Amino acid sequence: MNITPVNELRRIAEAVEHLRDRTVQDVSIRSDCRQLKIKLDDGEILLVSVLVDENGKPRLDVDLVRMVEAPPASQLEVRFEGA
């Protein structure tokens, strides 16, 4: 029997917890049923996947993909002095 380590279960629970009180915008599943994609209204995506390890045993993987905030645009000021 393959037992999932507790730290993996905690990581999965934390990712799924982000769905609480959130609005789901879209849900899609891959044609081979190995990945479920849940798009949230704020642009975040929860991916639930089945991965196969090196021994051929399936394992559940959950990731929360957050939008990367662009750094604030910086402006470069250049002054030219006349001679």
C-alpha cells in the first residue's frame, strides 16, 4: 500500500481550501481525465492532477496557480545639459 506523506496532504488541503467562499468561473478536464482545471473569478487556477511516479503508481497533485503581479513601471529620467 502506498501512503501519501502527511506534508503532501497538507499542501493539497491548503490549495483546495482557497476555493472556500470563492466564485468558480470555469471548470475543464483533460480528455484523458488526468487533470481538472478550476478557474476562479480573480484569475487564479486550481489544478488537480494525477501523476504517475517512477514505479507506475498514480499520485494526486494539487497546485494553486496565482497571477504574477507585474512590478510597477519605473520611469527613467534623463537630462541633457546644453554646453
